[in-house]
Amino acid sequence: MKKVVLTLVMALLTGITFAQEKNKKMTMEVDGKCDMCKTRIEKAALGVKGVKYALWDIPSHQLSLIIDERKTDPMKVKTALVAVGHDTKELKATEEAYDSVHPCCKYREDNTDDSGKHY
């Protein structure tokens, strides 16, 4: 009986391990406006252990990622993004973190130019 239970537990653990992908591609929306935001967002995402690739598109506000799910998950990436002042759909940056971004990077309730250029 012990062998049967042990075998079932090992089979379950093996299934869970293989369900996590080494190179999972994903995208998420991250608020920002310009090239400085792009640099800050990508650096914060790449600073999370397990993130292998990060590219934020200014016009669409989409962050494309390749992550190792064995080392991280999307919520850890989102937590890193809000820590540097950028909102996601699920998490919002604190006022303190948001206030720390450059004045031209302020994206909340802003109807100004979103071209990403600084004048």
C-alpha cells in the first residue's frame, strides 16, 4: 500500500513540474508614456528572477515577456512594475512610487501627447 501511495504522489509531483513552462511567452498591459517609461518598465521586469525577455511597446502599452514559470509568475513581475511607479490592470502603484517617476512620465488622468518624445 505504501508503494502505491508513494507512486501516486510521485506521479502527481511529476505532472505539476512538467505543467510549468521553462519559456512561457506572455503579454500584459502596463501604463506609461515615453522612452523613459519603456526603460524603467523593461529594467524592472528583467530584474525579476526568471524573466528572460521583456519588451514594452509605447503605443499599445503591452509588455511582452518570456518567463521561466519554475522561477517566477506574472504577479511577481506586476509587483516589480508597480514598485517603480507603473500600473497594471490588477495592481496599482502607490502614490509614493507613482510620484517618483519623471514629470513627463505621469500617465494617470493625462490627455497629453503619447508619442514617447521629449521636448
